[in-house]
Amino acid sequence: MIDKILDYQNLDGELIKLEKEFESNENKKQANLMIMFVKNATERTKQLNEEAEKLVKEIAKLQEVELKGISLVEKLSKQDIAKLDDVELKELEQKITGASKNLKELEKRLFGENEKVKRILAEFETTKKKVHIARQKHKEHKKQYDEYVQVAKPKIEKMQKKLKAMEKDLDPELFEKYRELRKDGVFPMIVSLNDKACGGCRTNLPSSTLERIKQNSYIRCENCRRIIYDK
Ligand SMILES: [Zn+2]
């Protein structure tokens, strides 16, 4: 009874190894990372677009205000100074100074906004380049992964078939326990008794449990739940 499931476990161990390789394939990981990168970059590009649109509107508004300011200064400076008295002259001077100050402030803000636009454009360009590289990398990794799958998949399927055929000769109750352990990621599920300890987790077994191995063909480790047989 134990021999058959031990043979099964040997082959199953190879399958587990292949399955793990399959799951943790580096090319698959890299290809997925590249997909993630492109996805994030697309999201960022959308954000940049929105920011740029907002800035363009702000700049247009500022430019409008600037034009109004310029025409006001022009209008003020065209006034016939000779006709003005001291108070009016002083008032005019103050108006012009105020308008110029505002215009300078406006210019500064426009410059700042333009700088922001430049930064957005630069980031847009770098993102575009990075996306291009990521797409290429994705293609390469995907190609290598597909090639790997072509080899690995039939191998795995062949092994699964062979194991399936072996299952009918196994003790159903024992196999059920085996499958539970496999599902929980335990390997090996069946271990030999090592002196008085579990061959899996090396925990010493109580004598009452050891007594039972004489009557049963196997016992369970109380610590790691592995199936223990006496060799
Ligand atoms: Zn154990």
C-alpha cells in the first residue's frame, strides 16, 4: 500500500517542481511587469494631458488679462499730460505704476505656467520612450515564455496523465489525506519514521502514537500532519 503511493509521490514531486517553475517563470513575471508599466504609463499620460489642458486654459486667461493691462497702460500713457494738474498727474503716475506692477506679476506667473508646460512635455516624451522600450521588452519576454510553455506544458500534461493512471491503484483513504496535504503545500506528504521522530519535521513522536504504527500501516504526525510509515 505504501510502496505504490511512494512511487506516486516521487513522480508527483517532479510535477510539483515543474508546476512551481511554470508559475514562477521569470519571463512570465517580466512580461507581466511590462504590462503593468505600460498600464501605469498610460494612466500617467492621461493625467499629464488633463494637467496640460488646464494649464493651456489658465495661460489663455492670463494672456487675456495681460493684453487688457497693456492696453490700459497704453491708454493711460497717451493722455495729454499738459492738460493735467498736479493731483491728476500724480494719480496718473500711480495708475501707470500700479498697472505695470500687475503686468510684471502677470508675466512672472505666465513664465511659471510656461515652465510647467515644458515640464509636462518633457515627462510626456520620456514616458513615451519608456513605454516603447517596455513594449519591446514585453514582446521579448512573452516570446521566450511562449517557447518555454510549448516545451513545459506537454511535459506537465504527460506527467499528470501518468499520475492519473496510477491513482486507481492507490488506497482511497490514504490518497485523500495525501491530496489534502498537497493542497496545503506540504511536501513530501509521506515520510518514513526516523528512529522515534517524524521524517518530515523531525519532531519526536509520543510512545502512544508509536504504538499505533505497529497495528496500522501508517500514522499521522501530530505536529506537521504528515503521513508516517515504518520502513
Ligand atoms: Zn512531522
